[in-house]
Amino acid sequence: MNNITIKKYINSAIAIIVMIGFGYLPVLDPITPLGMKILGIFLGCIYGWLTVDVFWPSILGLVLLGHTGYMPVSQVFASAFSNTTLLLMLFMMMLGGLISASGVADVLTLKLLSTRGLQGKPWIIAFVLFVASFLISALCGGAVAAVAICWVLLYKISAQVGYKPGDAYPMLVASGIVFIGSCGNHVLPFQGSVVMCMGFSPVSIEYSAPFTIFSLIFTVIMIAIYIVILKYIIKPDVTPMTKEFRLDESTIFTGEQKIVLGIVTVLFLLLLIPSYLPATNGFRIFIKGIGDHVLTLLALALASFVIYKNKSVSNVQTMMHEGVAWNVFFMVMAAFTLATALTSKDTGVIPFINATISPLFVGKSEFFFVAISLIIAAFATNVINNAVVASLIVPVCTTIAIEMSLNPAIIATLLTYACMVGVALPTGSPVGAMMFGNKEWIPGNNALKLGVGSVVFHTLLLIIIGYPLAILVY
């Protein structure tokens, strides 16, 4: 066996030992024996997720949970797979696969870049690329496709006007595409990452309408300030961008793409509008009675039902292949189930957390609590998986927020933003890894500098502007 195989088996053994053995340690008052067993499974899963794999620790963790006395194994899996939050995340990933496979994202970006008045306006071009990355990420459920598409277009323009790989302007814009694209992952209340983070709150939160308002306002402010910093503080040479460039690809939506756009538009309206209607409104009651996850599934079914040019617009195999990250699905499924078990009243974990962490904030302001929470989340999500970070920090901080008489929806919303921007290190996210791997256009240690700078900028903006804004909209 080689060193990689040996290391894998050693880490696997450690994960299993922690899952099974932690529960036999002396209890940490007020954690109960049941709480110790579930905590051990949760910690063992986290270790396995970080060092070995995502799938088997998730499944083993759920099986072991069924032997703690919390509930039978069959009931654990029934509960895990019936979680509506998890189902919504799965169906949203499939919707992203539908949009990506149809080519809608490519045409959308070309349309934005083909608008009049872009020639000789480098920062308008940068703004358009940022918006394109943001919109594609928001619509397709992930930033990877957004970054890949916008990078190709940026490099085509750069080559035409005379920029070389490593020049400041294309390097900064390429980095900005990654940062802004990663922010598109969590702007709509029904996106998978948002549903996941908000779902970790130990109390039910009604957040759709205020979350949407917060996202729109915060995003506009963020992009505007970001471009101001690039233009007036960093000041790269933009002289080559005074030259003309051409994009020859088609900017016309095909019939199939128009159908996909129509389905997605109607779905998004049905997901958003009811949240803005009175609680007693009949339409709201009807739509909410169906459920966001079922509405999304109906939209996917419609895409496979509609025939265009003698074939279905899409099919379930394509949507799953293009959109579903199964490793994320199973990890979040286990994390949701274990987090719910861990925070139940029979474990004593929440009182332990309150007794351990709350004193750190005694006599401190709410602003101090929010700032420290966001800094911890932003740092951690660049080192370990963001879903793991969310599963740990959201339940803890929302619980403390309730104890401090702070609206838990505010802290959950801000943490959702902090947990989803992992561009400071290649371990932070897939697009973070893409940026660090793009040594041609972002050479040397520039990816580290730009990534860290983006995360610091984002975190400070959340603390200084995001927190007061969240108070206003909630």
C-alpha cells in the first residue's frame, strides 16, 4: 500500500473511533449520555468529511445515530430523506443543471457584453462581467459555471485589445469574477446554500421576503464599492481597453432556451411573490401549502414534459448529471439530521454551549457578538467545508442570539453570507481552487493576496453595512 492509502485508512480509523468511542467518555455536564453519543458521531463525521471522504462517514453516522436510543435506524433514514429543506436543495441543484445544460447562461453573458456603449469603458465592462458572473451563479445554483464562462469571455477581450496573461487589469477582473460569482450562490432565499444554512437554525425562521430585500440592497452596495476600490485605489493600467473588441457568438436565445427561461421565471415568481403577500391571502396559503420543494419539482417535471422539435426540453438524467453534487447532498443530509439530534432537549448540548460560550459575550454589545461570529465564520469557511462550518456555527450563534434577545433571522442571514465566500484559500471552495490554479492569468501569490483581500472586504462590509441593513429589513 502507498502512503496515500495508509493515510486514508488511518484517518478512517480515527473517524470511526471518535464516532463510537466518544460517547463512553465521562459526561460533560450538562450534556447527557445521549448527548455525548450524538456529539461523538457528529465530531467523527466532521473529521471523516475533512480528511477522508464525504459519502461513507455520512451513511455510517446516520446508522450509528440509530443505535444511540435517539430513534431507530429506519426512522433516522426516513427522517433524513423526508427533510423538505434537503429536498429543496436537491431540486434546486437539478434546476441549475437544467439551466446550465440548455446554454441559457452562455447567451445571457453574451447579451450583457454585447450591449451598446461598452467600447472604451473598462470599468463598465468589468461591471458587466461581474453582474454576469453573479446572475449565472444565482440562476444555475453554483459559481463554477459562471466563472468558467466569464473567464473565457474576459480572456477573449483581453487578447483582442493587447493584454497579456498576468497584466493587472485582466488579473483583477478575473479575481473579481470569482469573488462576485461566489456571492451569487446565496442571494435568493430558495437557493440550496441559503436553505442549508438557514435550515441549521434550531428555531424555525420566516426569512424569504426580508432575505431577498437584504440580498438585493447589499449586493448592489458591495459591487459598487468593489469597483470603486479597483478603479480609484488599485488603479491598474486600462489603456488597452480603449481599443475595440468583437464577440462573434450568437446572442439570440433558441426556442428551447426560451422555454427554459419561461419555466424558471414562473417558478421564481411563485417562490418569491407569496412571501410579500398577507398571511391570510388565499394565493399565498395555496402556494405555501404546496411547498417550495414541490413547486421546484413540478417545474422540473414540466421541463421534461414539454416537447420541442420532437424531443423533451430536458430529462431527469441530464438535470441530475449537470446539476447535482451528490457528495454535498449526502453530507448535508447527515449534517441536518445530526444537528437536529444534537440540539434536541434530551442531549443537554445547547445548555452546555450557552454555559461555555455565552460568558464570552457577557457585558459585550450585540455588535461585538455579530462581528466576532462573522469573522470566525469567514475564516473557518476558507479552511474547511462551508457546509461543515454552517452546521457548527449557525445553531450555536442563533441560540446565543436568542439568549441576547437578538432576532435569530438576522444572525442566520449574515452567517449565510459569511459562510459562503471561500476564495482566500484553495480549500475554501471549488471556485477558490480554480482561482489558485489559474497561474497563467493570476500568477505567483496574487491569488492569495486577492482572495484574502476579497474575504476581508466582504466580512468588513457585512459587519459595517450588512448588520445595520439586516436590522432594518427584518
